[in-house]
Amino acid sequence: MQTTKYNPAVPPFVWTKFPGVYESDVKMYFHGAPVDSTLRYVFGVFDNNMFATAWVTTCLLEAYKYGKAPKPTAQMLDLSINFIMDHRNKNLNYTNSIMAFWPQLYNEKAKGYVSTPVNLLELFNSTYLIDWEPVYKELDKLGLQHVTETIKRLLANR
């Protein structure tokens, strides 16, 4: 589905979504025991990247032109184009073809716009707000000690 309005984040339950973006999720590669596949399928972080929206929009247009798919509406195309155009390099004050993969947010320290994986940063930042010991205990009770170790390793590298 294409997002039609801005949705703010409440990680890890709701992710930021910009108008015009098509669904694209970053998945963690949990592997090992069969139960780990559940983690891989259930948990994902919505990714506001330009590539997915450009690809889906192109597929919709080609499916209409060469197949029997319905014609994308003007609103769908406008939302996609505006979303994609917002990924042009904002550090140059003239029209340019340099594109950023993720949305660009102004970084005061860098004194410029930086391509930013908004939801991944929200996820990383939210890890500082969690008391992980009860989470580890519950995972261990469920026999998921290797997930506990994976989380500990990821948190140590953040």
C-alpha cells in the first residue's frame, strides 16, 4: 500500500511513513532454530527509501501499459513523484540529478542535509530506553538463549 499522509513513529510498534512511499521493510536475518524464522517474518522496520517507491511505481505503470492492470491514479503518481523528488540532494541550491536513498534530514552538527534511515535510527535510539534484563529472562524461558545472545551482540555494537 502507498502511504497517503505523514505518520509519525512510536517505535517499535509504529514506524514513520512519509506520503507517497510504498511498503518496504528491513528484516533482521535471524537463523538457526525453526522458531527463528518467526522472528524474521514477524519483525521488520519500515524503510522510507526511494528505491522501493520508484520500483513499485514503475511496475504499476508497466503492468498497465503492457498488461491488464488498472491504470494508476493521478494521485498515486503525484504522491510517488513528490516522494522521489524529495530525495534530490538538498545541499545544492539548484536542480541536480544527485539522489539520496533515504529521506534527508537537516543535521545541525554537519550544517547540511544527511540521508537518514529514519526508522532504523528510531529503533537504535529506542534500545536505550528498554530494561533488557526482563526481556532476556523471558527469551531464555522460551528456550531462545541464542536470540538473547544475538540481541546482546547487536546492542554492544550500536
